[in-house]
Amino acid sequence: MPEKRDYYEVLHVSRKASSGDISTAYRSLAVKYHPDKNPGDQEALDFFKEASEAFEVLHDSEKRARYDRFGHAGLNGNSGAGHFSDVEDIFSAFGDIFGDLFGGRTRRRVRKGRDVQCEVSLTLEECAQGVRKNVEFKRREKCETCSGTGAAEGSTREKCSYCGGHGQVVQSAGIVRVQTTCPACHGEGSSVDSPCKDCRGAGNVPKEVGVEVDIPAGVDDGMQVRITGQGEPSAAGGPPGDCYCVVSVMPHPLFERDGQHLICRMPITYSQAALGCALEVPTLNGKGDLKLPAGTQSGKVFRLKGQGMPDPRTIGVGDMLVQVNIEVPQKLEAAEESLLRELAELEHKNVAPERKGFFEKVKDYFTEDTD
């Protein structure tokens, strides 16, 4: 669109036009440039939006007064070309003003059905491989007694008199215009005088259902998997809601998870740490081999590449992190105790340089205290 035009010029009315004249002018232009009558015509759509923007200002006495005095600058940017985000906003804002204005029907937003939630418990192995699970949850479904109308036999739903069947009401407070859900019909656009005894006028009843869900490999605790279309039906004839399946991962006896990595804490003996050894390490894919070098320290972490978890949001697999911890036996056999005592004697006579340095520092520390 070119530079913003004068709103009176857009509606082809004079500055002294009455509120009725402005409404009549807008009606004529809205019907002429209505999107349904001009499919694929971008120019007609632009004129339709421009006329709606002009009417939105001029039919409101306070906005009109500000516009007459200050022009477009006096509207604080509240009615620019982007004021209506789409055509549906225009229908929602002005459909209740003119009633059956556009081609014999009044438009209102079609609401999606309510989403529901369920939970599924998985083992770590199931998370790693992906799995299909059957889940059960409650949702509201169409009442069979009244076929979803909410009306008792012999009765019908009537258009809501409060909102005129739109399901929305528009309230103006100065330059602020607010559209809210109708408090009488709760957005449905209709109500019943004699409600169905089974659903009490709701048109739906709670029901326990079971569906299968495909859990992708790599899901983690707390993640949600959406089951499209398995939520509650829409009372307004829109699409059903979705079911969100929340994943709960059961604790594993051997592994802890850290993102894509798995952690395995393995106890080893003093002799294995000192002399080095070959270890068999458990993984989700079977046994893995790990070679400990001589002199391994307690708490040392070794990495087995590609033995961790996948991630449904990225490519690749994590690693297995093996942390070894020297385990001190609480009870010793006689032969073990004898050998350890011999080792202690050797260590006492042949102190390693690093340990000698440490004990010399301890001796110097206490000697300084006595000076």
C-alpha cells in the first residue's frame, strides 16, 4: 500500500458524516472487497484491511476526535497498517457490530479442543532404543445420549442472546478495545434451556481411553511426546486437542545418565589400581573392555566412545564414562592380612619420593611451631 491515506477519503465520507453514514460506507466497502468475493486478489485484501482500519477509528467517538485534531500522529501508533494481524481479527472485531454482514454468515474463530496429559514409565534400555507403548488417560468425549448437543430430548441449542452467537464480546474503554470470551456461553455461541441429564448440558462426558504412542530413542526424564489429535473434541467444531505424554525414566541399578552420556561407577581393588588390569565393563549393548594402566588413581574417569545415549533432538550417541574407585575391604583373610603387613613394611623402608617430600613438609611444619 502507498502512503497512509486520510480515513475519511478511504471510506468516501465527509468529515461531518454521522456514525450511521460511516457504518453504511464501511458496509459497502467491506462487501465489495471481502476476501471471499475476491480470492487471490491482494489489492482487494489491502483495501479491505484499509477500510477496516479506517472504520475502527472513525466509528469510535474518542478516537475520531483525536484523529480529527491530530491526524494519524494522534493515534499513538495504535491503528497502523499492522493493527489487525490477519483478516480473522477483523471478522472477530466487527462481526458482532453488523451481524450477518459477510455473505450471509458471521465468522468467529474456531477453537481447538482442550489438550490432555498422561504419563509413561520407561526403563533406561527402552529410552535408548525407542519403544511403542500403550498409555491410558481420561478425556471428555461426545455424549451419546444427546449426540453432543448438550440438550435434553425434545430440546435444542439456542443462539446465545448475550453475544449474538459469536462466542466473543468486544468491550471498549476509551482508546482500548478488548475482545473476550462470552461469559454466558463460555465461547460456544449457544446455550440450552433444558440440559441433557447425562452430560448436564456440556455435550461431552469423561471417558477412559487407551492409545499407542511411539517413544523416540533418546528421550529423557520429563520430556513430552505429543500424540496428535488424541485430546478432547472441540465444542465449536474445530480440530481436537492433543495428548502430551510425559516421560518418567525408572532408576537403573548400574548407570546414571548425564545428557547423552552414561556414568558407571566401578569398584576396583588396590592391586588392580597399582598393577593395572583389564576390566569387563557393563554397557547397554553388552560387555565392554577397559584397560586400566598401572598406577590408576581412585576416582579416575575413563571414556568408552559411543556407548552412551542417543538424543532425539541431535545426531550422534554419547559415551560411557567409567569412574573407578578403590574399594578397601572391611574384612581380610589371614593370608591377605599377612601380605599387606609385608607391603606396609616395604613402604615404610622405601618411601616414594613424592611421599617423602610430603612427610618432610609435615615435619618442617611442626618444627616451625615449636621454635
